[in-house]
Amino acid sequence: MANPNESQEIQDLDQITSTWPRPPPFYKYFTADNLARLADLKRERAETSNPPPPHPPTTMPTTLTGLPPNLRNLQPPPPPDEGAWRIFGDPYRLVQPLPKLEEGGEIRPVVANGGLLADGERDDKHFDRATVLKRIAKSLLLNFLELVGILGQNAMDAADKVKDIRDLLYNFHHLINEYRPHQARESLIATMQAQLDRLRAETAAIRDSKEKVERMLEGLGSLKIDQEEAVAAASTAGTNNKSGGGRGMGELEEEMWGMLVEPAV
Amino acid sequence: MGDRLTQLQDAVDELAQQFVACIHYVHRHHNLETLDPNDEIRVLPKDAEQEVDSHPAEVFKAAQIELAQDLITKEQQIEYLISILPGLDNSERDQERNIKELEDELKMAEAQHQQAIQEKKDIMSNLDEVIRSTRRP
């Protein structure tokens, strides 16, 4: 790896590029005024163009044409048509197919068809894959044993065995990488399930606290009547019974607020 | 710690490293044998780099056994990791159906959630009114 030319190259690169590329010249257009004007224009256009698009969520955000030059750069450019683009000189693609094992050159695939999941086999379960992986793991051990044996007999013959082990390792990694999309979907399912559970628990908690408050309100209704009777009785009796009644209300109120601030989990 | 696939890949890489380590140990620490009565083992000067750093026979044997056991352990780890890979019994179509169902359920749950929040707000304002009115008897 320590290549004398490489460090030379890196130095050369340093001389022609700065640490960060300079921002594109149109960044100056992104002022609050301009953004507000663009939003206004968008609203105007939306109002003037009568037929609304049939499926708003599926269409991309509308791109306005014929804008003044200082607003033109405020809109994001359309997505690349052919799914390929360059950033900082490196090409990127939307679709990144896993390179086939055979394309690497001399690696011999252990499993025909590069594993599973050709288009016709989408319904296949993955038991096969686990079995194949386990078989390769066992083969690795066996091949290593053979390698050690060969090394003991005649080290010159070991090259083939080393190649066998290398091929097995490559195959193993390839099978694992083929499995990655499957695992990604599996993780998505798990995340969604967790979100669903959390949402349902939250809803139930809110409903619970709501019912509690409802019950309290009912209790308060019956108590209010008692209170009024008490006040009426007190006023007719001519004594000020208000303090006792007031305290009762205060306690009740406290209790009520206590229930309200109780966090809705 | 990564996801299970990454763990599995790491485990396989470790197994490969153990292979190398095993061969290296044996290569470096074996003892020297004379194959012919006339052979003699060349003695290198002490400070020169020794080609072989022989370990005593029992140490060498024990180390060999340990290395072999480690290999087996690692292989068993790999098999265990394989057996707990997520979604082995789901096909891609199962997964897609599952995701769609979950999406619908999530939408429903979200709607219920919003409704519950609204109901809670209503009851809160209701309660607030009651409390305000009772404060002024």
C-alpha cells in the first residue's frame, strides 16, 4: 500500500484544490426576500392554473418556468432522468446492483445461479440460504484442516488449497451481501411494528386519562349540587359556612389539576 | 455491534484471521528435528533474528489445542449467527404484503390518535369551564 507515487499524487491534488470547494455563485440569491417572492409567485401560479394535478402526492413539486433570473436558481433542479449523476467528480447511480461473483474474475461460485432470488423465485423461503451458509462454514474448517495437512507434507502444493479457502470466503461474503436487502426489509417491518405499538399505547393512554377526567366531571356535577345546597343552607342559617365549603372545593380542584398534569404516557 | 449480517461477516473475517494466526503460530514456534544422524541444527548468534522460536513440547501442544478449540468455537458462533438471521422464513412477497398491511394499520392508528387528542382537548376545555364557573358561587 505504501506507494511513493501515491503520496506525491496526494500532494499534487492538495495544490490544485482547497479543503472545501467554493460555494456555487448563486448562493447569494438565497435571501429571505427572494424566497418570499418565490413563495408568492408559486401561490399565484397555483391559483391561476385551474386544473389541479390529478394525483398531487405522486407528482414532483411543480417547477415554475419563466422566472426572473435572480429567482431561477432558488428552485431545485429536476431529478436526474437516467438515474446517474456526479458529485465532486465521482459518478453515482440510483441503482447499484451487487456485482456478480463471476465478474470478479477467477472466483468460482459455490452455489449455481449466484445464490437465490432470480426474479422467478421471489416466493422462495430462505432456509436454503442458511443451509448453504452453514455448509460453507463447515467447508472452511475442513479446507483449513486439509491445508494444514498439505503444509505438513509439502508446502509447495498448498497454493491450490489456499485458493479454495479464498473462494469459499468470497462466496460466503457474497451470499451475505445478497441477503442484505432482505434484512433491510425485515428491519423496516420491525420498525413499523414498533411504531404502531407505540402509537396504539399512546392513544390508549390518552383515552384513559380522558375517561378519568370525564368521571371526575360527573363527580363534580353531583358535588356541585351538594355545595349549592350547603351554601343555601348556610345563607338561610345566617352563619358563614363558606370557609368549609371553600376548602372542599379547593381540595377537589387540587385533585382535578393533579389528574390533568399527570403525563399522558 | 452491527446488524446480524455484519456480525456474521465480521465473524467470518475473524475465522480467516484465526486461520492465519494458527499457521503463523505453528510456523514460528515448532521445534527442529534432525532427519539424518549427520544433520546438525545451525546455531544462530543470540542477537540475530531467530528463524524459529521453539516452544517447549507441552506448551506447543497446549497452544495447538487451544487454537483448534478457538477455531471450532468461532465456527459454531458463525452457525449460530446464521440460524438467527432475521426473516429466514419470510419470502420477499411475504415481506411486501407485511409492509403494506403495517402501513395501513399505521394510518388507522394515526387517525385514532388524532381523534383521541381532539377528544382530550374537548374534555379539557369542558373541565376548564366547569372549574371556572364553580369558582364563583
